[in-house]
Amino acid sequence: MKTAPNSCPDPKGAAEGLKAVILAGGKGVRLQPFTVNFPKPLVPLGNTPVLEVLMRWLIKYGVTDITLTLGYLAELLKAYFIQRHELVDLLNLRYVEETEPTGTAGSLSLVNGLTDTFIVMNGDLLTDLDLNQLVSYHKQQGAAITIATHTRQVKIDLGVLKFGSDNVLTDYIEKPETDYDVSMGIYVYEPRVLNFIEHGKYLDFPSLVLQLIAAGEKICAFPTDCLWLDIGSPEDYAKAQELFANNEDKFDRG
């Protein structure tokens, strides 16, 4: 497990006052049938939608200026927050509605006021990441973007064969497991990155990162072993339910 350096300056309060953008416009195709007529960010963990769990996590770090980028079933998401006065009163909550999908980076061109360091995150994950440490590390590194990363073990439920051009077997590996460093879907941006995003045009996050690297910008990873799950499939959703239930002390349940 890779871990972030311990040489960060005192991270206390590093995230406080930053703006956050939560990407909440996807259709959640992999999570069907739960999301056929229901927006993915509103799937519940216990009695609380995953999006609200994320927003309360941000509030804990003093991040209260939040923009939701919406697309699929936007009206249902807005209707939910109309009823959540206790939560919304803690926030400066805004919405950006996309008429056509612009991607996980392109949607940022529609958000006003991103003139200082800001946070971007997917609206379908569960984590107890220390946000202050992430922001502090980002600023120490002087990065254009810092990506929170996690080690994910991938198992292939097949026997993997290795053989040469003569078809003579050299190895047989039964159901191998491989570790990958993956994006957690949580990022810290500098506003100069917006210069690489054309207004209203489709751009996904991996393409943006490759553009920035080609332009000589510094992109950093922030490895962490915190609790984290991307709620991308029914299996992951079941794991998230269990993780949420078994870590009551780590999550504000409203």
C-alpha cells in the first residue's frame, strides 16, 4: 500500500472555506435496476442518500459552498434538497444543469466562481478521507491537480496461461490477483486548469489529465488507506451498505 509522505505542513483547517463541485449528473447505468427511475446520488446508505453523506462529510471540514452538476433526473435531486432545510441551511448550495453531457471535466466550464483552489468529487462514493491532509499535500506540492488514490485488488476468476509464439506453456497462474492504484473520484484543482477546458464541450477527466501532463503541468497522486468505496455496481453498493453500517462513528448520518 502506497502512502502519502508525512512531510506535509500542519493540515488543520486546510480545506476550510474552499468551494466544492460534486458531479451528480450521471445515469448510473452500472447500478441498474436501482437507478432506472432514481438518480444514483440519492441511493440510500441506511436512511441517508449517499450524496447527503458526502455533503455532511464536506461540512465537517468547513466546505459549505457546494455546486451540484446535474443532468439525469435533475428535478428529483433538487426536489430532495427542497425538503432538507436542516442540511441546506448549512450550505451555499447551487446547481448547474446540463442539457447535454459534457463529461467529468467539461462540466466544470459551466460552474461560476472557481477562482481559487477548489475540490471536485464524484457524487457516488463513500469515504472517511482526511480532506485537510489532501488539500495540504496538494498545496505543498504546487500541483495543478491532486488525485486521491486508493489501492484496489482485482481478481481474475480464471486460470491465466503464459506461452510463447511456439504455443509452449511457460507458466500457469490460477485466479491471479493484482493490485492497482486507482482514482478515488476526489480531486483538488487549481483554477488555471480551467484554461484547458472549453466551455460547453465534452471532456472527460482522464483526457484532461493527459492534456495537462503534455503541457508540462504537475499532476500529483495522494495515496491513502482510508475507508473508500465507489458505488458503481450492485455488488459495490452492498459493500457500501455494510461499510456504512459497521462504521457508525465515522459518518454523520444527519
